[in-house]
Amino acid sequence: MKQHKVMLGERVLYQAAQLSHAQRFAAARRAEGLDCHVVPDTTTRTKRVRINALTGKPYSGRMPEG
């Protein structure tokens, strides 16, 4: 899950999974006079292997014969 952060200097004020929530929180803090900024999470998700429910093994990527 992504973790976007709202920072005040080096201090984390807020973490959110959705970027829009972090941006709204930062905007509210700026309205209160705090100079904070949003640091979006740029990590890429790893591809998860699908598991076959019947065999308990990963699906194979075989090409059809013919």
C-alpha cells in the first residue's frame, strides 16, 4: 500500500494511502499557517503471482499448443 506523507521540515505530520487525502490535509495545515508539503510515494508495486486455488501452485505461463 502506498504511503504519501505530509512533511513539516523533517517531521512527518500525516500519512495517507490516497494522494488526494494527503493534499487536502496539507492544504488545511497551510490555511492554519504551517508551511508543510506533500511527498508522494513513488515506489512501484511488485507483481504478485496468481495461485491456482485447486492445486495451490502458481499458474503457468504456457503457450497453447497448435
